Amino acid sequence: MRKFMFASALMFGSLVAGNAFAAEAKQDFTLVNKTGYEIKSVFVSPSKSNDWEEDVLGRDTFADGDSWDIKFHRAAKTCKWDLKVVYSDDDSDAVWDNIDLCSVSKITIKYDRKKNVTSAIFD
């Protein structure tokens, strides 16, 4: 599992939050935080990459109950992406691999306290 962040200007350039040119990217999706906790970092990197790219959150934190539109540059070609979120309270993380963002438009993440598991619903 990837635990280290690696800044790659080339890959970061293909993932842009809120860019007007990203309107045509088929990988765009909405991330919804229904975990009950604040998230401090969000990473999205191609599944074939060995490193996490820059934190794409673009703001200080992502509060419980919030949704956020993640936009890709329209030149982005790959459909398979990995997603990692890092919680503000204890720096723990949750990771999902090989998400087909060409067929997913919304990802809702939830946390089950009894099972101590973060899950995701892909719509």
C-alpha cells in the first residue's frame, strides 16, 4: 500500500479541482463525506502509479456531511484510479483501489464505528 506522497507536477497537472476546462473529463466525480469525521487530505492517483500524488483537497479540511466535486483535466485518459482519504483527528487513512472513474460519478464514504471500517458507495 502506498504510504508516501510523491509530488509529480505532470500528474498533478492532469487532476484539477474546479478548472473550467475539466468540464469534458469523464473521470470527474463528487466525493461525499458521511463518515462522521473531518478529513484533512484527499489523494487521487492512477492505479498504475506507485506513488500518491499531491493532496487534491484544495482547502484546509473536508467536513462531515460535505460534498466536493473533483474535476480532471479533459486530457486525462486513464479510467482506473485509486482514492485515499486521511482523517484529521488521528491521521488514520482509508484507501480504495482500481475505481473505474469513467463509470462512477459519485463516491460516498461512510464509517462504521462498531466494525471500525470505512466503506464507500460508488454511484
